[in-house]
Amino acid sequence: MSILDNTITTKFRGIIFNTFGWIDSILGKKNDLFILCYHAIGNDNWRYGIKRSEIVRQVKWLLKTHSNVSLKDIELHIKGKKHISQPSFAITFDDGYKDILEVKDIFLKMGIKPTVFILADTKNANRKELENNRKFLNKSEIFRLKKSGWDIECHGMTHAFLPKTKSFDREIVEAKKKIKRDMNINTEYIAYPKGGYTQQVLEIVCKAGFKMGLSMDDGVINQNTNIFAVPRIGVDRSHSFKEFKYLFSPTVCKIRGFIKDHHFI
């Protein structure tokens, strides 16, 4: 796809999301609990690297009407052990890139405590699947984030796309063990690389001792949510601020799911 085609497609997507998001707001349809998924912080052209100023702007806007909650809060809410009564959101970062340190201090001041999903074996990370050569957090940097209130969770061993790998035990079971062995961090949650999973993956995740699995499915979180396929809403630099405001509206979530299922836009 050419740059021109991509620009036209992005603008068309924005029109669709903004229109249906606005209609949802008029009808009073809301998604009061959702998880946002980011990847990197940067000024380069990588689609999944968002500018620091932009993510801060997004979070400040959310905090006007929503509270920030942890994944533990969401886990307990899904299981019916805790009720999240007010509009709330959680923030996650996948892959564990070094550049997310750029938001550590500002998030601390804002009272935001994200979760970062790290790879257990960054030295052998699957760069083809990652589609970049960005630097990963080292051990000391991971502990700096943890000290600032961030949760450290599992993103698999090497970022293999789980629906197509045969190394389930290594990518899921052994990844959890390696993080515990290397950093003495007992991970409770796993985010599936690129959101990919199968029923077999969900079963292995459960047997491995994870309490929750996170996908990239767009959807509403409630007590009917599959605890091992919890939806998240991906945010990247292609989303305008106006578009961001509607990303988590119910109808837009359904449209995003349809687009992904049919490989549109």
C-alpha cells in the first residue's frame, strides 16, 4: 500500500469512527471499563511508537471522566470479587521497549500505574514478528518501573505469534518460569503477541498458572468476559486525538473487531 493510499484509508477510518462514536455519545451508549494497549514512545515514523506529548494528552483527557485502575482490579471485577462502579481504564504497554521510560515520571505525578508486558528472552526476540529493532528495557530499568508502581507481566518468550507456533510450552510456560528465575517476578497475566490466540493457547495459559490473558480483541469488559481473552483497545500514532476519544465507544469497538476479522483498513 502506498503512502497516499494509507493516508486516504486512515482518513476514511477516522470518519467512520468519529461518526459512530458521536452517535454513541448522543444515544448515551458508553463503554465504562476498558484497557488501552500501547507499545512504544517515540518521534520516529513507526506506527506503534506514539509521541510522549500525545499519550500524556490522551491520559489527561481520560482522567477528566475516568479513574485509572490496575489489571488486578479488572481481574477481580471479571471474577465478581470486586465491583468497579465508576468509568475506569487501565494502561498497558507491550514488548517492553526502553523508550517507555520517557513517561515514567509524568505518569507517577499523574497517579497512573501501567502494566508492561515483557519478553522473557529479549536476546532471541523474534524481530520479524516485532517488525522493529528498538531497544528493550534492561533488568535495572524494569525494576525502576516496578519501583514507580508499574506492574511487570509476561508477553511470552520471544514474541512468537502463538496461533502459528508449535513451541507453546516454551513461549508460555517456560516464559513465566524464566521471568521468575531471572528477576524473581511472579507474573500473573500474559498478553498474547499481536493479540493472537487459539482455544489451545487459552488452555495452556490456564494450566501454566496465569490468572488472566489479554488479547487485542476490541470489546466490552464485564463479568461475562473470558478471563483468558480479555479485550484491549490498541492505540497508535495513526489515531488522531479526535479519533482517540471514540476508540472505546461500543459501536466503534464492534467496527474495529469487524475490520480486524475481515482484514479491512
